[in-house]
Amino acid sequence: MKQRIHRMILMGLAALTLGLASCSKSVYNEETYQKIIRYLSPVDSVDQRHTWKLTETQTIRFHADTGSDLVALRVFSANPLVYASGAELMTQMEIGRGETLTMSLSVPLLLTTLYGVLVDEQGNYYVKAFSPTDRDVYFTGATYGQPAVATVPMTYTYLFEEDFPQAGDYDYNDLVLRISMLRTGTKQVTINVTVSAVGGNYHMAGGIRLIGKRFQDVDSVRTTSGLSFNDGVPQGSLYMFDKTDMLLQGRNNEALINLFVDAHWAMAFNASVEYGLFKRMKYNVANTDGTTYQQRAERTMSYIVYFNTETGLNNFTLDSLDPFIITEYNGGRWETHLDQYRDAQVLFEYPVSTTIKDLPWALVVPDGRFKYAWEGVNIGFKKRTDTGVTALFGAYSTEGHAFGEWCENYQSSLDWYQYPTSGQVYN
């Protein structure tokens, strides 16, 4: 499917790069580019107010006004005193009795109740339910007890299309990352990154921009294992992006983590080599192995980011991370970011369409167990036929809870990612 799409838009998008590079408006036509993207879109219309966000950042004051020998404040997505509640740890920080602590956290829009927890030296919990929109949380009258769930960090799933600036095939599985983050020290955070799937055809590098953090704000970045996704990477994988240091400085002096110079290698690691060349396959996007598809274990790295000061870390959340991929198009390097950061140009300078408003090339879903689409399966198609009937199909196409409905109205079907179509998603 991608080859057909690429043929259809080859001439128009070649003009995009050449036109903007030479600043010639007569070569690149923004209206033509938008028409091409719109023609290939799986939905009839896109809400022009759309931010493609399923989370929001909330800033809350927590008052440690109960208990004794307190050592930590934690916030959970469900009641951690209830077994099998599915509670995930959203954030944590040191705190003592009588202290007031203001902190920010990334909150999925579907969550209407959060659970603040004061932890004492013996590991006992003082639990208080509150609304994400509360500005102050007091623990007077909190429920006291021992935790009934393991401490599992809240994880988001990041989904990428590899074709920017061209239209994709909208299965959003060219790269699938699961990412969580917790404060693990006064001046440090730990970011866990899992490569779950690589369904792309082409060479992709990847990184994470630490939004609001300058290069000089970070002392160092290490992994808990001492390994990295770049260990043993073939020399040929360095042609597009040849830096393997974990901490990099962006064009605008921003701090970023270098995840991998080759996503296929990051997933495969000890993959087969044919005729001295690394063989690229599609990993974990089909239920059979073959000449082009393979199922492999996910790979995880835990990055400890050591900051020089604790300034701003109370407000450093999952929403402060900007994972992105680097691909090659028309001889240049292009970065694919979440929509709100698509003109970031962290490492490379490239043309960006500033007016087009259609499906993005990257999505984030606030669910670490999100079931992404099979290779070649559209994430959610919604278009009206010539007869006026609405066609609704794809990996997330349950009427009333469909991806396409969310595209057309940013306030509707916010739960679309909880309604996968059986047989069209990778389990």
C-alpha cells in the first residue's frame, strides 16, 4: 500500500523539499500539498481545533497534614489499597509531615478520580481520593493501610508513521514505544523506554527531547544496565545519524536522549546478517514469521537522567517528553514529532507545513497496554460513500467509540483506544 501511496505523491512532495529549500513559492504549492494529504486521509474531515492530546497537565498542592515519619508522596490512577484495582503510579516525590508540595502530573482525560498517598517509614499508606481539577489536596481523614498492589509506573504508548512529510498508511505501527517516567531522586528521573514494534520499511533513528531543559541543565544520562539500544550496531546503520552518545545537544541548546540510531537494530539486536548487510524486517506487527515479518521479545532500557539542580523537576511530567524519530526523505533528514511539536527541528532543519490540519504522523495513547493495529490495517477509517452511507472500519471503529469520530470532533470518543476491533490489533 505504501508503494502505491508514494508513487501518487512523489512529484508533489519532491516539489515540497525543492521549493522550500530554494524559497521559491512558485515551485512548492501549499494548497496542492494539502489536497494530496486530504485525498489520502482515512477520514472525511478533521476538527480544526484538534490537538491530538488525550492527556492534560494538572498542577496541584499537596498538604502533608496527617501521619508521622512521612517520607514520600505518591499519586496513583486507582486506589492502591484495593487488590486488582489496576492502580498505576503516576508520580512520586519526597515529603515530610507538615510540608506543602506543589507538583504537576500528566493526567489521562478519562481519569476522573486520582489517589494521593502519603508514605511513612514503615511503608504504610495514607490514601485520599481527589479530582484532577482540585488545586489543593489535604489528607485529613485519609484511609490508612498497607498497599495491595505492586508499584507499577503509568506508561504511555507512542505510535509513529515513518513517511513524514508524505502521507502514511495510517496503521501507526512503524514504530511503537512504551514510555514511563518517575522521579527517583532529588535531582534525577528515570525514563523507561520499551521498543514494542517496528513495522516500518526504512531506516529510523529515535530520541527524546526533554522539553524545557537545556543541555547544560543535565549532568549525565546512563542506563541502569549499562547497555544501550546502540550496542553492537552495524557500521552501515550510522550513515543517517552517527552519534551514539546517550545525551545530545539540540540545535536550540535543548537536552535530548539519543535512544537509537537504527530502530530495527534496537528491536532485533542480534538479527541475522545476509551478505554482510543488516536485514531489516517488520517486528511484532503480524502473527506469523516469514521472510519479511518476525515476532521478537520487546526490549526495554531504563535511562537515569541526572540534572545539575532540582529546579523545575516538580513540574517535569510525561507531558514534558517529546519522543521523535528521524527518517530520510529526498536526500534530507526529517523529524517526526507529536503534532504539537512537529516544527521542533531539534537536530535537523527541514521544511514544515504550518497550515495543514489533518491526521498527524505520531500519536500518544495514555495506556501502556494499548493494542496497536496489524500491519496494513488502518487505525480507524471513517468516510461517507457516494450513497451517503458512512463507512466505518479499521482497528478502532466501534460506533460511538471510534478513532474516526474522535478525528472529526476532538471532544467526542475520547475512549476510542479502549475499543479495539477483534482480529485487527496485535495482542
